Amino acid sequence: MIFDIKSVFLDTVEQIKIDSLLEELLEFKNDPDPLLRLKGNGKEYSLKRIPQSIRCGVLSIPEGASEAGPSKRIVEACRGVHIKVCEGAKNNMPDENSFEACKTILKCIDQSTEDDLILVLISGGGSALLPHPVPGLSLEEKQDIIGKLSLGGADICELNFVRRQLSLVKGGGLAKYLYPAQVVVLILSDVIGDPLELIASGPTVPMTELKARSVLTKYGLLSDLPVPVQLSLEKKTVDEKHFQNIENILVGNNALVLTRANSLCSKLGCVIVKLSSRISGESSFVGGIFAQIVESIVGGNVNERLDLFKALDYTGNPILLNEAQEAFVKGKPIALLGGGETTVKVKGSGKGGRNQEMVLAFSVIASKFLLDSSLELKFLSCGTDGIDGPTDAAGAVVERGIWERVESMNIDPNTYLSKNDSYSFWNQIGGLVKTGHTGSNLMDLQILFMKRRS
């Protein structure tokens, strides 16, 4: 059976779309009494007739998402029931459009009462889609700080530690505006470990730790803030009563992505190892680890290289790794699945994203295995949201047919890697994976496929 690695990724994304996830979680009833029921805990909320009960709504989405296939249908449905659609946050950075969207949301909920039910949908990218800088800090100043943190290699947790303390609505700030309504918050996690207080910078979750000062100091950016804002970093508090009517529910995460990918690979006859949904660190380093894992499996010395798997946060039984190695020796197909979110410390002036860079770093180190005619080797790393960095690609994929073009086209991959120019590289040789906005964001998926050719 042919293992189409790109199709496995696309089918996985199809299975984690928000509409199917919500169908598993929510139940609407109109007879005899209109209500919304949460299937997980059985909690019920009284409703008037649907959709006439929708008094006001705002959908803040990334620029261009309304024209993407998966999102277009949702946008049209929202507009049909008087939900205002706002697009902004180009390249996942807060801008005037997303700032206006946030103001519109606050205006929408301003007159809510304890008799109202407010549904809040939060996913990855929510931080940039809901900006409202604290007094004394302009949007441009906030953009500058977040941009410098990103380029400096700050991970998502560090970024959101800062974002939530520089915002009126993040770090639990939105809860003040939602009170006293009944609130159901449905959350898609794009943060490793699923800490609700950091997903989209936690607008409906109390902020228990104040870490912005230490993060900004680490990256040498504290002095970039106006002095009054610096002084306010230790003072942010939220009234506990604002959270008493809020139900925060995790709808999907990266572990779910791996579970769905596992099922698809299993149907294709693969022996599978789920590595971890907590893979982080420098993209090029992680790509190198995956390449060294290939070498350890081909060389039959997995037991001596358990450190490689631990570097990817693998905490499973080593026996499973041995079984995968034995299956490979016997000519059976194996698939190693990983997920999480890595970072790129930008040193060059090129164009790319964390997934494209990871696959490029993997390919450079695993080059001889990619070109080995006795081995079928494929590696893919893509973002489930369809957007990898400031590019139009979800990530990249490499296999023998693609990598052979490097020599025939006389291209030096190391030059592109050193310039952080992975997009240009894959665009030339045909390894980009493009999906457009998928309508979901549960971090990234890595698939490593290996099989001996007979």
C-alpha cells in the first residue's frame, strides 16, 4: 500500500475541524424547552429559539481567512445571523483591524446581564486577533515588542506571558467585561501542555503568575516599554467574582492531532510510535534530531540512542521503539509521529517558517538516506492552521524524488538554511505543502515514514 504522507496530513486536518469537534461536544435542543447542553458534563443552559436568540456577535479572524474554503462557510453562516465578521492580524501580528475587532467585541457584550448566555470561541492566533494595549502603550509599541520577541526566538509561552500583561483583555481581563452573563468558553489549544491561562493569552482565565518583566529582561527589551507601563507589570489584578459564571472547556489539542494521525497511519499498515505532543526548541535542532533517529533505526542501534527520543520529549516505553526497529528490519512500514511547536531564531534575511526550516535541517543531515535507493524515507512537518510563519505554506515535505532535484539543480541547501530562507528553497524544488487557512490551529504535526525497499 502506498503511503502518501501529504494525504495523511490533509486527512488529519480534515478530522480536527472545529465543526466536527463541536458536534461531539455540544447539543442544541428546541423541544420542549430550548437549551444548550454540554455533552461532557451534562450542564445545560436555557435558550430562546435558535438562531433568533442571537442578539449580537463578533467573529475576529485572520486576514484572508474569510475566502478560505473551510472558513468561508462559517463566515457566511455568521453573517446570516447578524454576527459581524472582522479580519485582521496579518502575519499573526496585532494591527489596527484586529484592534477594532476587539473594541467591537467589548461594545457587543457591554450591556449583557445575568440572563444572557455568551459563547466565546478561542483558538491559536487569538492573541493577535484580540489586541487592546494597556493605557500608556500604543499598538505600534506593542507590535514592536512582540515582533522583537518573536525574532529573538521567544517561545509561545514567553510571548503570551508578555502579551497578557500588556493588554486590557488578556490575562483574564475579558472576564470583567463578560460579567455577570453566563459564559461558555470553547478553547482550541496551540500551547504545549494546554495551559488555559496562556492559550490566546488567557482572556477568560485568572492570571496567577506575573512573568512579563522577567521575559522582557531576558531578551533585553524591558527598557523599550514606557516607564509607567514597566511599573505596572507587577500590579495587574482581576476580581475573582468575574470568573464565577465562566465555564472554560478544552475542545481540542495537539494530542488529538496525533491520535487522528495515528488512526490514519494504522489503516495504511504502519507500525506506529507516537513520540510526543510537546516537541519544542529550535526548529533546525529538532529537524537534526529526527535525522539522527533515521540513522539509529537504519543502523539498528535505537537502544544506544534513547537520548534522541528523550530530546523530543518521548516518555513512552522503549520497547515500542525496539518493536518499530524490528518491524523496519523485516521490511514493514513504520511511522513516527510528533507534534508541538518549535521556534526559529532568525539570523538571516530569508523567508520561511518553523516547519519549513525543520524539514530543511532534517534533509541536510539525512541526505544520504533520502538518496538511498534501498530505503523509502519521507518526512513532513506542517502547521495544522495551514500557515507557517509569514508565508502561504503550511510547511514542507521531503522524499527521495524531491531531494534528488537538489543535485540536478545545483542548489546548496546549507546556504538557504543559514539565511533562514527555507521557503525559497522548497519553492524551487517542490517541497512546499499549501492548504490555505484550515479553520483550526492545534499546533504542528511531524510524520516520519520509513520502509526498506524489497
